[in-house]
Amino acid sequence: MSRKKQLLQAKRQMQEKAHEREQARLRHLAQAERPEGGIDWEKRNELQQEWNTKHADDSVYLGKVIGPNQCKDVQDYDLYATYRSQNNGRHRRKKRGVVWTEEGQSYTPTSKDTCIAIDPTISSEGVLSTVSRSISRWEMKGAQASIKRGALVMVVSEEYEHQTKACVTVMCDGRVFAGVPLKALRPMSEA
């Protein structure tokens, strides 16, 4: 059973339990009604106080609404703690990858920050390559213009490090751009 169905089933059980409790409370307070009609309010208040002392610490609801359009006050912390890791939004950052095994395919959680293997042939001088993403002039070293995605560039220097990235100097449209990240370059065969 999925997590969503489990929570819906638990919510339904809590609602049924709360409805039964409310019906029992109303039957208990019905003793204050007079036979000729009307309510004996003193007796009703006594019955209400008796009911409250009898069921003082019995919490029926998982959460009670504090106000309109506001969050709920969680009262069942054990149930909330079991789903805390799923409730904090980590599922948005995780990505499932397919791994082929002998039994078939299996899904494994992977990170979006997977390492892109840099092709060693790209970093050698004189190699033509394409740019896989737009590179801002602020990302490069002292550039006056940006490089657009899909631009054809030629590497004119050896590999070096700039802003903790492996970079090279490239030439594009007669201009020289220093500090272009190697991970943004692809060989011409992939283009």
C-alpha cells in the first residue's frame, strides 16, 4: 500500500473515531433535556464537565486547525516522525536512475550532481568542439561577451584551473575567451 493510501486510510479511521466520539458525547448530554422540551443548563454543564474530566487526555485528531488557511498543530508526533524525511521535500532533489541487473532493471536513487566525464581529447590544442550550454561573460576570465550554446570553438591553450573549475582558453568568431569550463565543451562527433 502506498504512503498516500496509508495516510488517507489513517485519516478516515480518525474521522470515524471522532464522529463516534461526538455521537457518544451528544447522547451523554441528551440526559439534560427535559421531557416537556428545553434543556436544563445546570445539569448540561455538569454533564459536560464530567465528560471533559473522563476524556481529558484522549486525543482523537491527528492535528487540529489553528485558524483558517493555516497549518495544523501535529499531535501524533510518532506518526509524523516516521514520515519526516519524506515531508521535508527531499524527493524533489532526488532522481531515480535505471540500473540493469541480471533480474532486469532496478531503480536506484541518484543525485543530479553526477560527474560529467571530461573527454581528454577536448583539452588538447587545436581541437574543434561545440559549447553545450551558454557561458556568461561573468563566468569566464576577463571576457567582454558571452558564448552562446551550440557555438563552434577551437581550443588554443592547455588545461588550467579557474574558479575551482578545469578550464581552457578558446577562440570563437575571431575572439579569444579565457576561462571556459571544460565540462561545457563537447567534441564535434557528438554535435
